[in-house]
Amino acid sequence: MNLLNNVPLTAYPLTIIEIILNLGLAFTLGLTITGVYRLTNRNQPISSSYVITLVLLTMVIALVMMIIGNSIARAFGLVGALSIIRFRTAVKDNRDIAYVFFAIAAGMAAGVGNYLLSIYGVGFLCLLLLLLDFLHFGRSRSGLYVLRLQMTQTASTNHDLETIFNQYLSDFRQLALKSIRMGQMLEYTYNAKLRDVKKLSEFVTTLSTLEGVERVNMLADDEEPES
């Protein structure tokens, strides 16, 4: 209790120049983060709303930190106000969540006026992200896919399926088998490695023409599978 009584409950005073510098730095850091995000996701569709949100979020967090200052009362009041907010937007890529936390951390550093930490911290992390992207870190190896197909159970279809696999795939392994449509259809899941990635569409088309096959899905092994 004595510790709480000794903590000042008023925010530290800020001059107009400090406010402008903090918000300007937050804006610059937000632009830097979104620039790195766009570069590291250049081969994927990018939501303009999400990019703008990252910049805005960095500035808003900086403003919030300036509002709170050293005031415990304001901090608890802000937590209570934010607790009523519900975010219902689904984030499909885990990296998008990481960039949100990145923007929040940058905004916090800028808001408290820690210029060295915010500039060097954001700069260092951005360089690491660009380096990992340049090295293709974490990406799947070329030709590896997850194959899902739905088909009826017949001996002739299974023989034709194995023939096609041997023709187009250098390696394959069955992962799962489940019954669908009250047992009328079977869904097979395979790990598959194509001999030639350029023949992906030809492979899928050939499988689709088999008698009894109704649905064929090919996903790169680092993509989110369909439910």
C-alpha cells in the first residue's frame, strides 16, 4: 500500500514539441513496419485496410501511452474502457498477428519518448524480417503438397490412382482416410512430392477424370488446409 501511495497519480507534463515528435516518430515507425510487411508478403494479396490499420494502431498506442503517462488511475481506467471492446475480425495468417504486436510495441516505445529503443529496436527487427524473407526461411520445399481427394471405393479406381501417382509423383505417403456421406465416399489425404512442379495442373486434371473421383485438392504443405 505504501508503494502505491508513493506513485504519482498525475501524468508527466508534455510539451507540444514532444507530442508532435512522439506522434511523428510513431507514424514513421508505422510506415516502416507496413513497408516491411508489404515486401515480405509481395507474392500474396494484401488488404489495404490492414496496412492502414498498422500505421493507425502505432500512432494510437503512442497517444494512449502519452495519455496514461505515470498515472496508475488512468491506466486502470483505460483497461476498463478497452475491456468492453470485442474484435471479431478473423486473422487468417499468424504473421499478421505478429505484425499487430510489432506495431503496438513500436507505438508504446514512441509514446513514452524512448527514441533510441524505438528506432533501433524497430530497425533491427525489420532488418531481421527482411533477411529471413531473403533466405526463404520457413517456406516449404518445392514440390511438396498435401493431396486430398474424395472418391468411391473400387478396385479399378485404386489401381488407376496408383498408376497416376507413380507417373507424376516421386514420393507419396497416405496420412489419413475417413468416410463421408454416410459411407458412400472415402476421403484420402496424402503427402505428395511432384516430379515436376510445372505439371501440377496436369496431375490434378488427370486425377479429376478418374471414374469415381469427385473432388481433388492440392495444397502446398505450408498453406492452411481447408476444413
